[in-house]
Amino acid sequence: MKNMIFYITVIMLSGLMIVVMMNNQEKVSPKVITVSKSYAYHYDSNQSIEIPIYLNQADHPLSDLSSYSMVYIANEDATKKLELDLIKVLEGHHESYLNETYLLYTLIFNMPYLDNLFEIADCFIHIDLINDDSYELMIGTFSLYHIQTSSKNLEWTSLSGMKQEHSFLSRLNKIIIEYATITETIDYIEISPHIETTFELKDNQLIIYIENDNYLLDNVPVIIHYANNEQQVIENFRYIIDYHILKESGMLINLYALN
């Protein structure tokens, strides 16, 4: 009988210790991460705008499309802004940052129609939720081109992109466009108003060299300006897919506490 009482007492004390330890564990506060990136798009109604965020809590309202009330992007003092139509919140992969696990959520928006170039050098995304919470998150730079006419002087056959050698940062350093024919002289090439490029033609390849910068860069249009004033657009293409953004982006990470 004494042995039974002893064993019951040990089990009860062990259970009590587990409860105390669980209650004393530091609760993880909800956080969101954005990584400063160069967002550059050419208007195409068949394309969407994608802005990634990272959450350390999968059940936070920012992970649920129905929780959103309004979203817009703007400069720091909101004198220049563009409202966006959020259509999906897609859950992605897990990444680690400062001993916490974050889950990628990609905010997907309808492509807004604008009839001229729209750009914001220091761009923030503003999110209003239906529970009256509001967040302002730095995302990097943003540009949206609208080219009404497009020539076909370059008959291209494949696209590829490369990072800078020995660099972990998820940023394009070079775009290689293989082509069959080219019928006009290229004057210059744009991928974003904020990014300088140079190029060369070599062995049926158009090689575009991209200015080095800290901001991430993986998805851009290629806008070719010819000497005869014609323009040709190669639509947005995702050149780099990276699953270790938080590990490799260093000072580009923007960390915010959530309600």
C-alpha cells in the first residue's frame, strides 16, 4: 500500500512540475518579417504582383485572406500611394531566423492598370485588417511600367539568370537571353528605373549585366529600347528561386512585432 501511495505521489509531482515548466516557458510573441527587394513589373493583365512576408505564427490574421480590409503601397509620408487588390494569400515553406521558425506567406494582388510609369524609391506596404489592426512594413523599391506598343526585333528562344559569383544574396547579377535573330540595333535596356544595366551581344546571346546593389532582385521585365525608337518587352520572369532568404539577407531584413 505504501509503495502504491509513493508511486502515485511521484506521478502527481511529475505532472505538477511539467505544468509549472510549461507555464514558465517564455511565450513567443507574434512577429512579421519583410526583406527589402526591388519590385519591378511591366503591366500585363495576365500577371499578378507578389509580395512575400514571413510570420512566426501560422494562425495570425495576416495569414488569412478574409482578415484583410485594405492594402496599399506608399512612400514614407504617403504622398504617393497605390491601392492594391489582394486576391490570394499563399502559404509557402519554413525558414529560420534568430532561433525562431517563420513561415512564408505570399500576398498576391491583381495587376493594377496604370497608363504610365509608376515608381516609389522607398516603398512601404500598408495593411488594414478587419479587426482594426494596421501595419506599415518596408518592402524596398517598386516600379510598374506600361508600354503600349512592343516590337519583335529580337526573336528570343530562352531566358536564364545568375547571381553574382560567390554571393549568397538572392539578387540577379546577369540575365542571359538566347536568340535566333535580331533585326535592329539596341540602344539601351531597362529592368527598373532604379537599376542601371549594360549589355553585350555574343554568340547569339544578349547578356545583360545588372548594377550591384543590396536589395533582392529575382523577378523583372526586360524592356529593350532600339535605335529606331521602337521598344520590345520580355515580360516578367522569375529568374531565381531561393529557399534561404532569411539566412542570407542580413541587414535587408525588416522585423516587426505584431498585435
